[in-house]
Amino acid sequence: MKNFKNLSFFLTILLALTLLTSHAKSTDECFEKASRVIFKFNMALDDIILEPIAKGYNKLPSPLKKGTSNFTSNISTLLSIPNNILQGNLKQVGHSVGSFAVNTTVGILGFLNPAEKMGLKPNKEDVGQTLGSWGIGPGCYFVLPVLGPTTARDSIGLIADTFVDPFAQVTIRENEILSSSGNALDYYSVKGMTAVDYRADNDKSLESLEKNSIDLYSSLKSVYLQDRENKIRNSIEDQDEWGNLDN
């Protein structure tokens, strides 16, 4: 009954989202003045906390840094599995399931990546990408505190991710799956590690973008929207995932 209520809630939100995005484009701003204030807050938070941690992370020995990146990437593969199913991409379902199984066992909980050497290359998928692959437009753009840029579609996707992601189910929702269980601390620790890893990988590109942009808010908006569009196309076509914020 609980799962049915959750599904009903998701379908209701999806219907509302469809109606919303039928008239709004990603270039439209929902709350630009508020978003710019939140953006400044996020940048201050980045300067004080995330950037120093990311720079320290980049100084770690390469095997440790690579292992941490592999570990968080392996966990994110769990979210890709249900989304590939929803997209009808059976080839990527096989890649995702195979990659997670191999890396979690042979790869020692994902710290190693033997699956890649076996030719298993899962795309990273989320509900926002799935909705986009179904033809649902992004809707208007805005910025969330801490979480950063998003759109109407992707913000709903963030919520829906916690319902379809097996890792979220066994951590923040405290449901046991295949004798595996966890708690909210596990979930947010991994998400925090993922954010640091991403920030560290893009440190130089972000510095370059900040230095050369007349309006950093608009530049990062453009980068975000282009990245999301590329990832939605990757849901359908076999392309390399966008990685760095290169100019």
C-alpha cells in the first residue's frame, strides 16, 4: 500500500510537471532574482568549504583518489538500472547490472573498476534524464541552495530519484533489499564524496570559467543546460559522457 501511494504521488507530480513544461522553456527563469541571490550563497559556500576540500582531495595519492571516484561511481550505477529499464534501453541495463556486479565483487566494493576492462560501460542515468527521453521539456530554470542549478523537470527528478534508486531505498528510506541495509548518514556521505570528486575533477575548468566570464551565473546556467541536454541524448545515443567544464 505504501509503494502504491508513493507511485500515485509520483504520477501526480509527473502530470503537473508535464502541464508546467508545455509552456515553459529551459531558457526561461522561474525566479531569477532569488536564483541569483542563492547562486551567490552557493558560491560563497563553495569558496569557504567545497573548494578547499576539493583542492586537498586533488593532492591525495592517485590510487586513493581514483579508488574513491570508482566507489562513488559504482554506487551511482544503481540509479542507472531502473532508469535504463524505464527508458527501454536493455543494452544499458545489461551494462549497468554487469558493471555493478563485477565491480562490487571482483572490484572490492567498487574501489577497482575491472568491469571497464571487460567492456562494460554503463551510462549514468537519473529520473530527470528519463523524463527528458520521454519528451518532457525541462521547464524553467532556477537555482537551489547547496544543490545548485536545476529545472522544473530535473527538480522533480531529484525527488523521484529517491524512490527508484536502490541505494536511497536502503539508506534514507531504511528499506532492506537483499539483506542490505543502511541509514541516512551512509547516503549523504556518499553524495558528499561524489560532490567533492566532481568539484575536484573540474577545479581548473571552473577557475577558468570564473576568470573569463562576464556573468558567471549565466555562464554556469548555459553549461548546466547543455550538459543536461547532452546526457539526455546519451540516454538514446552511444556518446561519451560530458566530463569537464572546458571552454
